Amino acid sequence: MKQNEMIEKMKGGLIVSCQSYPDEIIHSDEMMVIMAQAAEWAGAVGIRANGPEQIRKIKEKVKLPLIGLYKMWFDNTDVFITPTLQGARDIIEAGCDIVAMDCTFQINQDGRRAIDLLPEFKKEFPDVPVFADVSTIEEAREAVRLGADIVAPTLYGYTKETAHIEGADYRMFGEFCRELSKDAYVFMEGHVYTPEDAMKCVFLGAHAVVVGQAITRPHLIAKRFVDLLSGYQDNWRKSENVKH
């Protein structure tokens, strides 16, 4: 595995995902900048952010490495995390240091597997690290084979095949780490809600851990409490999974 100094410095650390959407009560670019500044103050080693505007504004105020993605929705597919080369170009121009993209076997808006964009991206941007968002160990293996620098089970629980999942699969993640860490950096992202969850992942071999809504989406944090206190009459995950 080729060593990357920026990614090496993230070892054992927390990356905070700072994202908001127009239909959310906390939505504003300025709010995401404040969230990122708070993460930097707390000692985070990186930020994950969505879209050129929020990426650009966060980079102006925060010195941490930034993992960028561009959520783009199409009616004929569930693939939405940086699904086009132009989207990747836009967030690189905005200042992201690492590009996150859907590297699942889901069929994208062009009728191809989402993961098939990866080699095209690496051909155009050979020096920009790719953070491969996958949902299964099979997708992780293929992403690493195609040149992903970082792989994480970000989409575990969010694809049709894994939609029934409620929490992290630590056994599967351990398999990620044992099998793939010699060829790529293995990060944990998805269903990490407590510091203890994050430590489990580091113990299993995670190079770093990404946490988003458990830190930066207070409306969903509150809704989890309400869901339990109301006797599970409402499912907070419906709000989590809504298309933005």
C-alpha cells in the first residue's frame, strides 16, 4: 500500500461529518462551518462535507483535511454520493482533499455499476485519494482492486440489499480490516453513535472513524430519544433515510 502522509496523520482519530440539507431545520452553510470549527476545536483529525458551497466555506475557516462528496439525486437510481465525474471535479475545485464516492454494485443513473466510476476518476485524478463508500465486503474488495485509497462500510444499511440493518456489523468490519488493510486504509463510517462504538472500531483495526449525525445532526439525536420515550411509535430512521 502506498503511504499517504495526510491520511497517515488521521490514524486513530475522529473525522466529523458536517452536512445539512435544505429541508432540515439546521440547514445553512454557516451552521456547517460552525460545526466543523467545533470539531477542530475538539481535536478531530478531519472533516467530511457535502457539496461545493459547504466545502468551500469550511475550507476557508478550518485547517483540517476535508473529505468531500457531492450528493446528487436522480429519479432512476439510489446512487447519490458523487455519482458523476463532473460532481467530483466540482468538489475538488472547491477545495476537498479526498473525494468520497459510491463504490457499491448499485446501478447508477447511466445504467452502470456505481463502482465503475472509480477507475475513470483515478485516470483523471491519479493523485487525489478516493474514499470508497461501500455496503458489503465484496464491494470493498472490488473497490480496493480498482484503486480506492480508503474504504469504509458507509452505505451498509442504506442499499436495498442491506436496508433491513439497524446497526453496525462489527464482525463484517473486522473482516474488512483483516483482509484489506494491507492494500488500503480501512475507515469506519456508519451507525457509530457513541465513543465506545468508535473505540470498538479502532480495536478491530480501523485507521480512523467517521461520525456524523451522532454529533452534527441534533434534530435526529433528539428524535432517537423521542422515539424510545414514546414507545417506538415512530421510527427515527425514516427521517434519517429520507432523500434530501
